[in-house]
Amino acid sequence: MIMQGPFRVFDRLGVRLVLLLAFALFPLLVLASIQSQSMERTAQARSEAALMGETLRAVSDNNRRIQEAAAEARLLSTLVLPVIGDNAACINLMREAATVTPSATLIAYVPLDGMMRCSSDGRIFDVRESPRFQAMAASDEISYTVVERGIVSGASVLNIGYPVRDASGARIGIISIALPHSELAALDGGSRLYMDDSDKPLIIMTVDSEGQILTASNGLENASGQLPVNPLLMRLSERQASTFSAMSRLGEQRVYSLVSLIPGQLYALGSWPANVRDGIGLGSPFPPTLVPVLMWFASLLIVYVSMQRMVIGHVQRLGKALKKFASGNRIVDDADFEGAPLEIRELAQEYQRMTDTILRDEAELEDTIHHKEVLLREVHHRVKNNLQLIASIINMQIRRGRTPEVKAMMRGLQERVLSLATVHRGLYMTSGLTDIDAKELISDIVRQLIRAGTGADRQLTLGTDLEPIRLTPDQAVPLSLLLTEVMTNAIKYASADGGTPGLRVTLHRLEEDMACLEIRNTVAASGPEREEHDEMTGSGLGLQLVGAFVQQLAGQLETESPEGFYIQRVKFRIRPLNEAEMRHEEAAVSL
């Protein structure tokens, strides 16, 4: 029911939406203001505690992997002593160790001379010139180094080196275990943390006691800029676990969490931008943003449900009806829009009137088109039959002809009539009745002419390359007659010095609206056929007809005589198909 009088204003969609949004967003504004004041007082302590917890959680798996690899290196430093002189046994020992640590890309014993002959890979490597090997060989304790390009994997790895000592305690080499960073760097960069628009994740790094970065969740190439600018990392050995704020080398204030992985040697450093620390919210089961977010979604839910009931539901129903109608479904149901806003009800009424008008007009148009197609098909069918009848009469006259010249003239006339019949057969078979597929038309004409021009004493090889181009009847008729004239001469004068004469017909597009028809036949280099072929440039009837048909096509005729061939090429512009439709419409109007 449409309201009347002063209350009509409340029946408008805009008024309803303004009142609804004002009511829905007011509680959110009040609660967000109160909650933000409370968040400001507790954010610092909670973010630091959350960062420490996230750091411990993120590095727990890597800590286990590194410590297991270090323990394995320590064990191998003892087990390798009996097999140092037996290279095969030593390689087997390294390969057995590799099965225990499948993530390692290389496990090897490297003597102090730097010639690695005992490794899980089985190959020999010379690392004497490697500064990292020299540093690991000089260390009396376990060492950790980063190798940007491993000698086996070719990727960045973390090398764990443990000294091997003989019975007298002298260092004779090292056990080296390479762990790929692709395994170690798969750290959880704060997946449980809330992010702000800056979208900067929690960064977890592993560093040694000198501050060298070994692994980083954001990549080694980006990690150095996230370290503190002060020399705090030089005193890592004095720390166990702590959280602090500092300026990074990129000039950004960040919160850091330091956890010892291997006391005095290996540490994990977690980092989080200080300007988004309020979004961490892991120190409490109820994050500071929980209430505003819940209220935000509650307000959106209120708006959505109300919009769905008052607007969206009605619009969707109307939209589905429009889509069904536009897709061709002409069954129009009476939609009930009672209770919808005034604008939607008026739109539904207009839609109903529109569909009624379109259905009525389509029915009338479909009936008219059906009658038109029936008449046109009948006309083309009768024209085709009459032309074939004329061709049959001419064939009877050919059999009664007394001289070869008369027969040849009558046969040429018959071929032209059959070409016209082929055009009308194409129009009769075409559903649109206003255009013809040039590929099918030319194929039919070529087959007819080859069948009529060859026999047991006259053989030709035929090749075609035709593109499917749609032509109007005004172009299809002269093109078919032109093809008949040129093909007749090509079949008649085709010859070859040796073998079977050949003939090739091609039709292809040159541009968007240009096409080219080419008839190529072989010609002997010398002999009567060549002389007769040269005489085709005269003023015979066939050439006059070719010129007339080319003029009707508004095209251009090109003739070439390369060695062994004779080529006739016609380039013409393809008329738009709607011109044929317009021609039929104009003819119908004139009647």
C-alpha cells in the first residue's frame, strides 16, 4: 500500500536508509571511544608479552632442528675417528647420518687440509679457500655460519660445524651439517596476530653471539634493516630472555623479543612494529579491538538484514526476473512486491508493462520473419530448380551439337548456369537467408568444374585452401561466375613438362574487410599449351566476362606468369552482411 499525505516521505528508500544508518552506527561510535581509551593504557605490556610468546612459539621447531643437528654433529665427531682412513666406510657413515636428518642437504667430515672426500653426497669438494671453512676449522667449539650458496644444494644453508679431535686432543677436522634455510626459514610470522593497514608481519630471526643473522622469516636480504641500531647484539651472550623497544636500522620504532636457543652461541630475535603493537592482543583472551569489531559487525548485520528485507531482496527478485527474460525465458511470473519501497514497486510495474509490450512485439516480429523466410526459401529453391532445368536443357543441346566449337560454347554456358544454381542452393541452405559461406560455395563450384573438365584421358591434381568468409548474395553471384570463367580456362590450359598438371584455389583474408581469391595452375615451359595460355590476354568472351565480374566485385585483377605457373588473383573488399539485410528490407518496403 502506498502512503498518502505527509507520511509519504517515509515511504522513500533514501529516508529509510538514512534513519537506519544513523541508528545502527551510534552505539558503535560510543563503544569504540570508550574501548580505545582502555586499550591505550594496556597495549604496551600486552604487546611485549604477546611478542615473547609468539617468538617462543615460532622458533620452537627450529630450535629443536638446530639442537638435533648440533647433537648429531657432536656424535659424529666421535664415530668418524675409526673410519677416517677408510673413505668408503666414512661415506657410508655420513649417508647413514643423513637418513637420521633428512632435511640436511650435506653431512660431511672435512679434514683441516680442506679436501672434503667423506660426505653424504659422495663427491669430492675443495673448500680450502673458503673463508667460512677456515673460520669453522679455527673454532674450538661448535660454530654456526650462513652460506648463501651451498656447494650441493646451490641454495642458502646454515652450516653447523663441530671440531673433530684425535686421541691426543688435537683438532684434525670438522663435522659439517648443512641445513637449508628453506626448512629453517619456514617460520610462522605472526599468523595469530591481528594486522593493521601497514600489513607488517612479525619477523623472527636467528642470530649468533656476534650479531650475524643466520635465518629470517622475511628473507636474509631484508632482515638486516630490522635489527636494532644500537650495539645491543654484541652483548647477547649476557642475556637469556627479554623484551625491549628500540629503533631499527631502517629508522622504525620496533618491539624486540630475545630468546636463547643455544646459550652463548645461538639466539632467536622476534621483532614487531611498535606502531601496531596494540593490534597484537595476545596477552588477553579478549583483544582490545574485539568489542569495536563485534559492534561493527553487529551494525553491519543490522544494516544488511534491514536492507535485505526492504531493498536487496526485492531488487534481487526483480533482477532475477530481468536476467531470465534477457536470456530468452519468456515465461513472466507475477512478482509480489507488496511492502517494498515506493521506487521498487514503481520499477516492478514498469517492468511488467515492458515485458508485456516486448512479448507482443516479438510475437508479431517472429510471425513476420517466419513468413519472410518461408517465401525467400521458396524463391531460392525455385530459382535453383529452374537454373538446373536450364542446365539440363543446355546439356541436351550439347549432345545434339555437331561441332566441337558449339559444344564447348554450350558447355561454358552450362557451367555458368550451374554456378548461379550453386549460389541459390547456398542461399536456400543458409538459415539467415542473407549471406553465403564462400568456402562452401567455392568448394561446390570447384568440384563441379573438376568433374566436368576431367576424365580418363585428362587428369588434374587439385589443392584448395579456403577460409570461411561470409558474403552477401550481391558478391557471391559475381564471385561464383568469376571463379567459373577462370577455373574453366585454368583446367583447359593446365599442363606440365612431366607428371600430372596441377591446379590450386585459395581464398583468404588480407585485412579485416579485404579478401583475395587466387587460382593457380601449372604450365609447361614450352609447347602449344604455353602459346595458348599466352593468348588468354586477348579479348575473348571469357576475359570480357572476367573483367565484368571483377568490376561488379569492385575488385582488382592481377595476373602473373612465374616459371611453370599461371596465376590469376582477385582482391576485393568484403561488403558488410547488414547491407544484404538492408537490401531485403528496402525491397520489402518498396513492395
